[in-house]
Amino acid sequence: MVEGPSGVGVSRATDPDVVAARIATRLNLLEDRDWEAASARVLPAGASRTTYAVDLADPNGEKRSVIVRAVPAAEPGAAGLAAEARVLSAAMAAGVPVPAVLDVADSADGADGHDRADFLGFPYVVMDFVDGESIPRKILRDDTFTSARAAFVTQVGDILARIHTIDDDAVGEVPVVDDPVDALGRLFPREYAEMPAGLVLATEWLRAHRPESAHRTVVHGDFRLGNLLVTADGVSAVLDWELVHLGDPVEDLGWLCAKAWRFGADRAVAGMGDRDDLLDAYARAAGWRPSIDTLRWWELYATVRWGLICGFQANRHIDGAESSMELAAVGRRSAEQEFDALLALGIVDPEHVPDPLTAPSTADERPHGPPSRGDLLAAVRGFLTGELSSEALSGSARFHTRVAANVIDIVHRQLLLGDRQTRESALRWRELGVEPDADIVGALRDGALDATDPAVRGAVAADVRDRLVVVNPRHFSMPNP
């Protein structure tokens, strides 16, 4: 409970209707209007923030829609939303398509003498609604976006060039990244120290082959499908500026091209275009053209960074900072990034790997069953993807039933394969003179294990394959342009 502007306690209510009513009150104070909340819903969004769509109406029948981005788990001043609002304003001034900021509550003391976060009980930013689709698979596949897909690479080349002209002073104090590899260790110290071996090989390669930076600019930091609104005509808004910093502008291009953000499509630039076309479009707007080798370096960097973010998100759940099935599940996705990193280094090749769940079980489960543990898990999965996938559920609820079904599959595969994988991994490393409980990551970093030795690389790759076949066997054969 926090104290509101009238001295009355305000709970940290995350219910959409409560959020909508309080935001209507706030906008009425700011604009001298008489808005009332008409409807509200939670949008599927990032795992760290909650996004609400709020529809308002006044007594004269005028209607308005706004978006509220909130960080319910954060205290005022700790969410970074005030900085994000400043960046949005600076981006708009540079010609970047962004929503207009209406209100932000992320400071210890608002202009009206009160902590403005007391309207919700947690930090938030209110923006005008901008029409557009953000769900990547719809953008990549629906006929509505055929023209937008054709124009995408040219358009984002221009938008990225505009982002990289944003005035440094206008964004205020934001992080500066001079050495991106070292920055990973500072941003994610625990995850960097515990990094899985496949990402260690990639990190050591990145450190040894870092290209020279052309210059320092404002960098969006998370420019990808999912953070862009797209209409039939093209990109209508760039969202989610929470990771903005000063650094190498090619970072944004590499992040956009990372395999994770192609969502299974077979073209390098967000699944919709080719690298050379992106570089050409960027050069036309920016006046200079990054090299293809530099872009690929930043793609690999993006793969490592996303792998660390997966671990970071999972640790928030594990440590109790935010209990979330989605956060817990995303931690296992680092195996996908390990495999993609090894692909980029030429250590592994795409391959077809059958899902272990499609093979008949031969496990002896006496004295239990029937049904077997596999039958029980399959029944739960069927319930989640069948009865609970009804259109009557909200989009958020349907999304989380799919996440839950994927978690069931991961647990099921590990039950089938885990013991054998553990034994075989131990044998592989013992053949190299390494005990299973040894610090393999530390040995790779300090040179005790030669990261260029084919035998060492083979052992790392085998462990990565074991992790990936449990998490997502379909990923082995994903397109890799």
C-alpha cells in the first residue's frame, strides 16, 4: 500500500480496469477533461513489463485510446521509464515514428508535488495509441502485410539511420558502451560468469575479432520484430526504448538480423530481406555503409547477448524477484542461442533431429502406471492446447497456455533423455582429461582448455545438442541464411 495524493492508501493494483480508471483520472488532471475508462486489457508483451491498452470516452461521445507501459515490480525511480520518455521525445524530434508521450511516473517527486506513481502504485508511462500489429508471426505471414514486407528493409534502413542521428544531449544520461564484450559482463555479471560453454566459445571469438567502431551514436538497443508496430503500409512506430545507450550504430542492425528475431523465416533481416539490401538502404539515409563482416560480427554478438538475457530472465524467477512461468521457460532458450552461435562459427551444421516425444516409450515404469508418466504429461499438454486454447480466452491467456505446453514438453523430453545425456557428457569430458564437475567455462576462458581444439569444440557441441534436443528439437533445422 502506498499513499495517494489525497492521503488515501492506493494499492499496487495491476487489474486492467483499476489501471484504466486511475489513468483516466490522471489524464483528466493533466488535460482538464472528463475522460472515463471504457475498457482495458493486458497486451502480450515483454516479460519484464506489463502493457495495457486503455480505451477512454467522454460524456460527449469522444473516444480515445492510450497505451500504458508499467513495471509493477519496480519502485519509483528504479524502472527507467522517465529516461525512456525523454528518449521517445528526442526520437520524435529526429523523425523516428514513435508514440507521443502523455505522462510518465518514474520519479521520486512529480511536478504536482506528489509521486506520480501513486496513481497506480508503481512506475508507468502513458502514450498515445498508434495503430499497427506487433506480433511477428502475423507480420511475417498474413496477407495484410504483403506490401509492408516488401518495403520493410528499405523503411527500417531509413528509420535506423534517423535513430542514429538523435541528439546525444536530448536523451539525457544513458549508458555508454565502448567495449561491447566487456559490457556483457557488466550488464549480466552472474549470467556471464555462468555462461554455457557454447556461448563462451562465441564470446572468445568475438573478443579476438572485434571490428573497429565507426563512431558513437544513440543506439536503440532492442530494434527487432516485436518492438515495431506494422500496418499494411509499413512500420508505424518503434517501441520499447528501455535499452537505449550510446555505442556502435551497427549494433542495432546486427540485433535486427539475429536469427532469434526471424521467427523461423528464411531471410536474414527480420525474416523479410537480405543483408546487402539493408546495408544499401541504411547507406542511402546515413551516408555511410557498414561492411558485411561487421554486420555479421554484431549478429553473433546479438546471439550471445540474447542467450545471456534468457538466463537473466530465468534468474529473476529463480531468485523470487518475479514469479513467472514465462521467465522460467525462457531460461532454457539459451540452448537455441548456443546452437546458433556454433552455426555462425562453423562448428555445427543445420540438421534434422526428430522430436523424442514422437518415438514410442520403452521405459520400464513398474510399479507405476498405466497410464505412464509420458501419457500423463501428454494429457496435460492436450488440455492446455485443446480445451484451454479457446478463443474465449484473452490473447494473454492463450499465449501463456502455449508457454505452459512447451514447458511440459521440455520436462517430458528431459525425463526421457536426461540420465543418458548426463552419462555420455561425463564420458566425453573424461576422454579429454576433464572431470564432469570441473569448471569448463573457466577452463575455456583461461586457456586451460584450448577453445580452438576440434576435440574440445566437439565436446562442447555435443553438450549443446543435448540441451537443444530437450528444449526445442525443431530448432536444429531452422533456416540459417
